[in-house]
Amino acid sequence: MATTMNDERQPNARDLQRLETRRALAEQAIRLFGERGFDQTTVEEIAASAGVSTRTFFLHFPTKAAAAFPDHGERVDDFVQRLNSGDPFVQPLSQLRSVLLARIDTTSPSRLARYALLSRVPELRDEDARTDRDYEEAIAGFLVLHWGSSPEAVVRANAIANAVIGVVRATLSAAGEHGIDARAVTAEILGRLLGVPLDEPLHSVQPNRKPPASPI
Amino acid sequence: MATTMNDERQPNARDLQRLETRRALAEQAIRLFGERGFDQTTVEEIAASAGVSTRTFFLHFPTKAAAAFPDHGERVDDFVQRLNSGDPFVQPLSQLRSVLLARIDTTSPSRLARYALLSRVPELRDEDARTDRDYEEAIAGFLVLHWGSSPEAVVRANAIANAVIGVVRATLSAAGEHGIDARAVTAEILGRLLGVPLDEPLHSVQPNRKPPASPI
DNA sequence: CCATGTTGGTACAGTGAGTGCAGTTAATAC
DNA sequence: GTATTAACTGCACTCACTGTACCAACATGG
């Protein structure tokens, strides 16, 4: 349900300890995955590099691959919050579109580097796809909220959620891999998929609707 | 490279034996996954039910989950062949579109039942997503073949491949789960994504291009 | 400041997926 | 008929991941 509830407290010494352990585990995991490869890295090594026991690793991450995505939960929560915090009179697809594009615009170079790692390591790509399902569910839920939960609406919502996530993943991973600007392609394809709202003209996108020309 | 080479032979007794073992393994795996659930089924049990040793299972399938998709390779090969066997003067996106819709039209009820199982079992859904990457690569390769391999074309091809597979997966799984007709929604969204070719008017699709109305 | 509950971490034993390797047997090729 | 191949087996091994009992440090409330 993506609880955006504020269950904040003053962080204890214990909280800080826990956070630091988690951070160290993720750091060492990402480092070792990059250096030796995913399969050549054991959880035992990650834990030892972070200075904790193997068992502790699994108190922080459910799987070996999950350590490469330490902030996944927060990012999904943030995404959901942005989706739902828009002007309620804006068309939901427009809202979705602008949240997605904003997210691409604010993707840090370090995060892009992570995407580049992702596309090179199949196991991490799998994990990435798995985590993307949280976004799909968020998007589908958001659309169903506006469209109602008739079977047709649900199918439509899921189809669009899947498509949209597919586009973003592909363009972001290309951006990480080849340094390409993800925004233009994403905006163009999202425009076709979700409709091009008139209030935000796109930069480098043709007027649309002509048979998509070969990009050469 | 999806070798569509004909390396056919007369199947001898050994081939038949191998095929039969593989078939029995897949059958028992699917049965047990459905009856007990994925996690509650061990490879040892699958192998025993099929009357072979545990080791033999892994001579036929690389992972436990793969046994639920025994004909994956052939289906991908078939898909690639259909993609490339079209009229070379047809726009590639139109070709892609009609191959995808044809595939949905020819999805057997038994296969739909499998999709329903998929959407209930998270581990199998993961495996499905993993196998879908073969389709993504096939589609992206097909598009790059027509568009050239400039970075922009590659990004575009990958983005569209991801989106298209996402749509098909969502609609097929909804069709399996709720018995909904996958074709209409797929055709509509693919139409928006890939362009609606004039030579094949769609059934239940609005003229497109107006802001996508709430389906309620 | 002490008693008491809480919690992050550890040690250990276990399950099960997946692999490498060295056979065995039976069909096939020559 | 003999040599070869290939499907299958048995066994030992690695490693991801889990359940459980435990400890030690910290938090909390009087």
C-alpha cells in the first residue's frame, strides 16, 4: 500500500548503527559486483568486506542481488507520492507522463552509472526487472484509481504501466550504457503512448502521427 | 542469432527418449507448481515424479523455473521467423504489429491457462519476464535491421521492444486471469505505440489521437 | 542509576538449487 | 562385432538462504 505515513523518530545510536551497516553492505556489494562480477562474488565476501557476519547480510537484504538496490523502497515511495500529489484535475496520463519525465531529468550521473552496470550484469538486470514491478503496480494502481476497477480499465492500466516502465527502463539503460540523452526518445514514445498534452510542447519531437520514420 | 537453420534429422530412438523425458519433466513440474506452489516443490520431487534422477532434470532445464516453459526456445524461433518472413516493403512497425496481434489471436486456451498460473506465482512471473527478454532482443534486432544501428535507432528500438512486450504480457496475463479479450486493448495500445496502418482497420478502436478517454 | 525489555548482530545447523566429474548402459555408427 | 556416442546416474561440492538460540549493547521508565 506504499505507506507514506510519517513514522519518523529521532534516530538512535542503534538506528545509526543499523543504517551504517546497511550502507556498508550495499557499498561493498556494488563494488564487488563491479570488480569481480556478480557470480564471482559470494555473500560471505560482501559481509566480510563490510565487517559483519554472513547472517547479518540477510537481515538487511532479502537476496544477494537486492544489495545493489539499497534505496529501492524509498524511491518507489517517492514516486507514488509524486504521482498522487498532482493537481487532481490534470488528466492522469498527463500526470504520469510528467512525473516520469521529471524523474528522468533528475536522474543523477551516479545513478546512470548504476544503470550501465545493470545492463552489463544479467542477474542484476533480472533483479531490476523484479523491482520495476513495484513501479508497475504503483502506476496501475494510480490509473485504476482514476479509471475505476472494471476489468477493462484494469487491463488497460496494467498494459500501459508495463509499456511505460519498459520504455523508461530501456532509455535509462541506454543512457547509462552509451551516454545517450534519454529524454528525447522517452518523451517521444511516451507522447505517442500517453498522448501529447498541449500545455507542454516537446523539444525535439516531430508533430507525431505520421508513420514513425526511420530515425536515420 | 536465432538460427532458423534446418538441422532436422529423422528422430531416432534416443531422440524420442530424450524428448519424452523432457516432456514428462515439464508436465510434472507444471502439475506440481500448480498443486503445491513453486516453493513447496523441490526439483527432486519433480524428477522422481517423472521417473528420472535429480541430476537428469538439470540436463534438460537450466533452472527449476525453466521447466514451466518447455517450448520457449521454439516459440521465440517461430516469432523471429514470422517477423522476418514478411513482405520486405511493409513498414517494420506494421509488420511487428501484425505479428504480435496474430500471435495473440492464435494463443490457445491451454496457453492462456498457463498465463493465469504465471500471474499467480511470483517466481514464475520472474522467469517469464526473463524469457521475455529473448523476445525483446528479437524485436529490437528486427527494428535495428531496418533502422540501422545508430545509437538513437538502437535506443528507440529497445524502448519500443520493451514497451510492446510489456503490453502483450499485461494483456495476455489479464486474459488468462480474468478471461478478458486481450485483443482489443492490445490492438488499441499497439496502435498508438506503433501507429495504426491504414490497410488494416481496427475493430473496436477509436480514431485515435484524441486524449485517451477514461475507459469507463 | 538500576532493572528490564528491546534490538542489532552472531553462531550454528540445516535445506535446496545448481555444477563438475566419473561412471554405466544401451542405441548407433562403422 | 566392435567402437563410439549420448542419455542418464551417483556423488561430492558450493553457495544462497532460513530457523533458532543466543549475546551484548543500548534504550526506557521509574
